[in-house]
Amino acid sequence: MNILDNYLAINGNALTVRNERMKLIAENIANASTPNFKAKDLDFAKAMAKFQAKGIDLVATDELHIGTPENFTTRTDDALVYRVPLTPSLDQNTVELSIEQANYGKAAAQYQASLQFLESRLGGLRKALRGD
């Protein structure tokens, strides 16, 4: 891994994990009225630890785009957690719509913050390359 990969990898990894978390929360919202559906979430720290343990970074699969390795998914048993509802429903669905909506808003803000950190790092790199 080169210096540039080390400089940018954590931000790309964080974006990938935050995106997976937003997908899970959206899935919870979509299944709010599905009987026996169990609301899920992603433990950010455990998912990021998985990246670090496996040494997985975003890699260029083509000179025009970037992707993640095909064998990687953040939806693993060790990072996936199930929500315990404050008010259980009769149909055993554990989705509480207002809580999921609030969590989605928070997750979107965290995703945006991670994106801004990456943009800041790239801006610093651009300045260094221009000699500002």
C-alpha cells in the first residue's frame, strides 16, 4: 500500500460502512409493517475494525472507477446488531418508525461529515501539489 492509500483509506472505508448502515436503516423503514421483521443496525466500530483486520482498502478495479472487493460485505454477524423495541408490537415487528427515521437522519449527517473529511483531505493534497 502506498502513502496515498494510507492517507485516504480510512475516509473511504468510513464512507462504505456508513453507506451500509444507511441501507440497513432504510430496509428497517421499508419493513415497518412487515410481521416478524427484526430491525437491524450496524455497529460502526466493529465494521471498521473488520476493515483494519483484513487490511481491506478501496481498490481501483478500472482506471475510470473505484469499487470495493467482491468478497467484502459489512453485514457480518459480528457487526450486525438487532434493535430491542421500546414498545413491542403484537406482530413481533421490532421497527419503531420514529426511531428509525431519527437514526436515518443522524446516519445521513454522519455520512455527510465523513464525506467532508475526505474532501478536506483531498483539498489539502491539492494544495500540496500546487505548492500553495
